[in-house]
Amino acid sequence: MAKPMFLRSAKRQFNFTMARLLFGNKSTAPHFALVGSGSANHLCQRILESGHQRVLIVTDRPLRDLGIASRACEVLINAGIDLIWYDGVQPDPTFTQVREGAQILREQACTAILAVGGGSSMDAAKIIAATLDSTDEPESWAGINKAPDTAAPLYAIPTTAGTGSEATMGAVITHEGDQSKVVISGAALLPVAVALDPDLLLALPPAITAATGLDALTHGVEAYIGIWSRGTSLETARMCVRGVAHWLPRVMAEPGDSEARLGMSMAAYYGGVAINQVNVGAVHAIAHQLGAFYHLPHGVANAMVLPHVLRVFGDSAKTSLEELAPLMGVSGAGAAIDAMESLRESVGLPGNSDAIKVADYEKITERALEESDGYFSPKILTGSDVGQVLRAITA
Ligand SMILES: [Fe+2]
């Protein structure tokens, strides 16, 4: 049962006031990105120059089997330093996977972590890094800024373009028991340095390119239309939306186009920079539940939910959507939403799913409202708003 609107509204106002007081226009921890073909090698060179002799590589088995993970860190391999591998990360990483990686980090006395992969590997690596000096259970860090103040130095080489995790201080980890997802964040989780190397994305399958691309678009849109802006959030959100609109169709048509791959990597990175400042919104709050209940891939769920939530926002998002519209080559808020829907369709992502069950609506709605109350979307969604979105995406 959702809480009364006046309570939700008062709590959100309190959170908003606190967020502005605590964060203001402060930037987050130091961080830099190396960009372009060969940048993964340059990042590895930086790791060597920092003096690390034992590095934990956090990745997933398919990337390792395909040789992509080794290729990403071949400079470290050729240098002959000790590389310790944890390749047990799976989509929607769990606390068990975090513990497995943390045990290796500790037992092998690694001094740095290099995450190679998509959002799952980077998110898992962040929480593994946070266990360096802490004996807390990682579950206790759920929430905003509750992660330890220190972590193992974390480097990241993303092999997808969408999650933006390489530019954020947050991670989403799943409880095995009820499959619920929690966000863990803290300044120490932001990677020290990342490489956006298009060469590692050239063989990314179309379905993953499409889903991660729409995830990036959702980050840009949600960061832009929310009631909170600070730092570079508006500027980077616009760069994200413009980049996805421009590069995603091209990369879908020409998967081996290195320039287009780099364009998408940059767009996704900008989206990450934007949400790292003002967070995501109600679209993610609903999409996360679809991931938890039905294992819908994150980007697929966001792509499905995005236009319907934007329509539910109505006038509250009208001006900001009008501003985003030209970046997508159209004019007007309605046309911007239509363009996002067309982009989803053109890259082959579904607009609905037969996995979604009417019997789950109430539980999904409850959890989605709970999560979305922690974000700063332009409108506080009601239970009937979420129901409208769910009906629209149920096949
Ligand atoms: Fe996302």
C-alpha cells in the first residue's frame, strides 16, 4: 500500500533540500577519462606507472572466453605483473558475487582493481573495491553515500556503451533472496580513471548495442527533466541525448564503424556524468522492478517504459522536453517522445512484454513508488500513473 501523497511529497521536499544543502554544486571525487582507439592500452600504462604489481581484473566469463578481456589489459599482461582474475560477474550482479571477488582481493593482496565489461562488471567491481578496508556486510551500505570512504583504486574499461557506470559513484547490486536491487553509492566508488576505447566494442551484438544505447538515452533524459540540476548535469545530459540520437542509428547500421562506436561511448559517458550529479528518475524506478521481477534487461525495460512515463509527466516535463526535441531532430515535447519511441522501434527493441503479469501490478507499483520517491523526477507518480504505464507495456 503506497503512503499518502502528502507524506511522500513532504519526504521528497526534505530529501531535495538536504541534497542541495549537502551537495550544492560540489563536484565529486577526482576522475579522468582516456578516449579513443588504443586508450585501453594507455589506461593500463597509467596503472603500471602508478606502481601496482598485483591487479584484480573483474569481468565476466563470456568476455574472457572471447579474449576481449585479455585484449583490454594486454599491456598489463605483457608487462608481466601479477593479474588475478575474477570472471564470475553475471548480469544483475549479486552480493554473493561481490563476496567472491572481495575474498580474492583480500587473499591475493591486490592493490588495484580493473573492471572490464558492462555495467554489471563495473558495479560489482565498485563494491568489491569498497571491501578493501571494511569488515561491514556490503548489504549494510544500501542507500545514498553509505559506502565506505576508502576503496581500492578502481579503473574501468567499459565494453558496452550505455550504463554510464564508468562515470558514476553508484552501483546496483541484487539480493539473491527476493531478487530486489539496491543502490550503493559513495565518492570512493567513482573509478579513478577509465578508457573509452571503441576498438573493444566493434563486435558488440546488435541487441546489446541497442538496449545499452536506450539506457544511455534514458539517463540523459531523466537527468535533464528532473527538478534538480547542478554542476554540468544539464550540459552533459544534452550531450548524451544528442549523441545517442546521432550515433546509435549509425552504429546499428555499421557495427564496425569505430567513429560511431566512439560517439556512442562518449554519449553514454556523458549520460553517466549527468546522473552522477542528479541521479536517474521514475523511469528507472519502474524499469528496475521489471528487471527484478522478470529479468528484463535493464536497457530493454527502460526503453519500454520511457515514453509512457514521459507522457504521464505531462506539463511537468513539457518545457524540458521541448528543449531536448531539437537534439533529436524534431520540434515540441510530444514529438520528442515520439522520436524516442521511434528510435526504440528502429533499433529493434520491443515496446511491450508478455512476461509482465497483471497479478504483479500491485507489488511492482508499490516498489516502484518507493524507489521513485528517492529521485527528483518532475512529477511525483501516483499508483494509477504506474498502473497506466504497466498496462501500456503489458503484451
Ligand atoms: Fe540505467
